[in-house]
Amino acid sequence: MEKIIDGEKLNIPNHVAIIMDGNGRWAKKRLMPRNFGHKAGAKAIEKVCEDAHELGIKYLTVYAFSTENWKRSVEEVSGIMNILRDYLKTCIERATKNNMRIRIIGDRTALDADIVEKMDELERVTSVCDGLNFTIAINYGGRDELRRSFKKLLEDVNAGKVDKDITEETISCYLDTAGIPDPDLLIRTSGELRLSNYLIWQLAYAEFYFTDCLWPDFDMDELKKAVKYYNGRDRRYGGVK
Ligand code: FPP
């Protein structure tokens, strides 16, 4: 989709994926505990959803908690889980008001029952919304997602429900992101240049944008910078133009 942004005609990426990094450093700069940064990070998510929708982005997927993040201190992990609890509580009202469809990806089996219950409710209630498709990755790891998908796929092949001649489309259908188009643009904040096990299958042809901006400071101006960078890229998907 094309849109005029600040007087410039821009091609808007359909799906933007974000690695929200730098909350800890943002808090440290303010001599505050790490969870203060995560709280500010959760606030930034709310605004970025509105900004993404305003720009015409249809899908936004954020990395909130990875399968590796359990290695952090008990205090930090429980802090993030409580921020998530608060976020999920207020999200139902905000999502229905803004017509946002929420999906959660990742392995829910390790999460507390009350959180899983809220996630299920949020997905159910917003399944009729057709504004921004907002996906939150929680206890998510790309390799773990592939492992879980292959396990399920193997079960279905053995039960004769799926043809043994597996296609790429079959695999995509077994991922947590089934039904969601692949991201066109990946944004990672805070200057780190890694994928950190995020959407490793889905990001195969995405453009990557890295910024030094710390996640809690990420705003509309930063999002526009990323979209402008995306417009300067020549996407060839392995072909020649
Ligand atoms: C990375 O910054 C951030 C995380 C691992 C957690 C992100 C969590 C949130 C934004 C809040 C909870 C999410 C929701 C959906 C409410 P870091 O801690 O690695 O920062 P650092 O690299 O500066 O230490």
C-alpha cells in the first residue's frame, strides 16, 4: 500500500516485526531498576500500535519475552510477568475500542494459568476485529516454534491427516503464525545486530532495520525512519531485477 507521509509517497510494509531491545539500559540511564524500563517499554507498545495503524501497517508483531529470557533474575522475570498481567487486563478495552485483533504466539504451557486465561479471552474477544493485527510473542523462540510445529506435523502425518510430501506452505500452516503473512520489515532497537531466535522461518525475506534508539524512546518519528529506510531497499527475493 502506498501512502503520502510528510509529503513523501511511501510504500507501507504490510507486516512489521519488532525486537524491543534496550529497556534495561533505558532504566539504568535513569538510575532505576530494570523493571522500570520494561514498564516504560510496555507503555511504548500501546502508542506504537496506534502509530502503526495510522501509517497503514496491517500487521505488527513484537517480541515481549523469549524462551531464553527465563535465565534472567527471578525478580526481573516476575516483574515482566506482572507488567504483562496489567497489560492484558487493559488491552481488551483498548483493542476493542481501536478495532485491534490480538494474537499471542509462543509456548503457553510454562505460563501461569491466569495469564493464559487472559490471553485466550483477548484472542477470542478480538477475533472479530479487522483493524491492526497485533501479535505478541511470549515465551517464544523460533527454534522452539519449529520444534513444536514439526512434532504436531509428524503426529498428523502418522495419523494420515496430512500428505507426507511436505511443502513450505504445510510448514507455515503448523507455525504459531499460521494465517499471518511473513514480515516485510524487522526493526531491532538499541543497536544490537542479532536475530535472537525471533521468527527465524518467517523473516526469510524481510528487510532488517537497526536503530540505536532504546525501545521506551521508540515513537512515530522512529517508525517513520524505519519505513523510509524500507522504501530505499530493493527487494528481489533472490531474483534479478
Ligand atoms: C529487552 O530489553 C526487552 C525485553 C526482554 C522484555 C520486553 C518486555 C516489555 C516491553 C514489557 C512487557 C511486554 C508486554 C507485551 C506488556 P532488555 O531488558 O534486554 O534491555 P537491555 O538490553 O538494555 O538490558
